[in-house]
Amino acid sequence: MIKQTGPQQAKLAHVSRKFLRGPFLTRGRILTMARWACIGILAAIAGCAHGPQDQASPNQSNELPPSAKKGPGEATPTTRDDSATLETNLPTTDTTKGAIMSTKATMPDKITKTDEEWRKQLTPMQYQVTREKGTERAFTGEYWDHHGKGSYRCVACGQELFRSNDKFDSGCGWPSYTQPVEPGSVEQHRDTSHGMVREEVVCSRCGAHLGHVFDDGPAPTGQRYCINSASLKFEEKK
């Protein structure tokens, strides 16, 4: 700041007195100055009320998040659940592997032969029943009233099918069993021949027709495997 001398101060005071006494401060100018003063005061009060927290931070971004930018039909990515991944990728135990291997080991190897080969091996009745899905007459078969202790094997391939412990007298005229020796020893197929709907039973190894299974057997299975004697070969227990 420049220091003012005595004459300069006197001149400034003279101009100020002249300004105040002169026509410069009219009534209109005074009102205008008062309005501006009020506006300034109100603006100052408003600024204090808002405070600095309403001002945007220099690091704040006005850009929308990625999820808000997605259009219709676009899926929002979800958070991966690592715990579920860990449970899914857990290795199986050796016990389970051993069970699976043992199951595969018990599955029989399929046997396939030509009709000529089957005819040479089987009797006419055996061929008619096992290869042509025939049915022997009731009460005429070899095992319908058989009570020996042992197992009943497939006459075509020798696979064990039923055991004497599961044989019962159903009175139908054919050998009847409550269950096969193993679930995998026989297979069942839907049979709609002769205007009926039945469950055909075949050997799982060679596909020989054995008979049918019905849901009218005794406990504990409630099933009756009605089998042709011509499809069986009894092996006595030693």
C-alpha cells in the first residue's frame, strides 16, 4: 500500500464530502444499494447453510455403475460362490471308486450268436421259448413243481438267474420266484403283444426270453417272476 501524504489525504476527504453532499446519492441509488446488500446477506447465509459437504469431491465420478448401463436382456454378473465350487470338486474316496469298480466287474459280458448257432445249441422247445419268445403250456414244464435246493441258470448262456430260496408255489403252472439272484442278472422290457401290457423278463447276458413279472407275488418283494422251465437249467447245491 502507498502511504498517502497530508495534501493527498485532505484532497480525498474533500472529494468524499462533496460526494456525500452532491447529487450522487439519490433515493433510487440508495434503494438499489440496499437491495444488493440484502441479496449479498442472503447469499452468505445460504452458503453457510449448505456447507462444504455439498460440494462434489474432486475424486468423485458422475459416471453410472456398470450394472446401470446394461440394457434390457443383459444379465448382471453374479458373484461366484467358491464354497460350492470346492464342494463340487472334492475328490471321491477310494471306497467309492472300489464300489464302482466292483459293480462294473459284476456286469456280464454280452453274448451274441446267429440264429443258426442257437438252433444247433438248443432244443426246439428251448429255441422257441428263448429266441422266439414262446410260452410253454402250463403244468408241463420241468421245474414248475420242482423243490430241489440250488440255483436256476439260463439254458442258453449259463448265467445264474434265480435261486431255490426265492422259489414259491404260485399255482399258475410255471416256476415262480420273488426276485432274481441279482438285479443285474435279468432285464425287463415292456411287452404289448397279444393285446396285453406286460413286463417281459430276459437274460441280461444273452437276451434269452424267460417269461414275465407281475405285481401279485408274496412278501417281501410283492413280485412274481413267472418263468418258463424251457429257459432254465437247474444246478443242484453241493
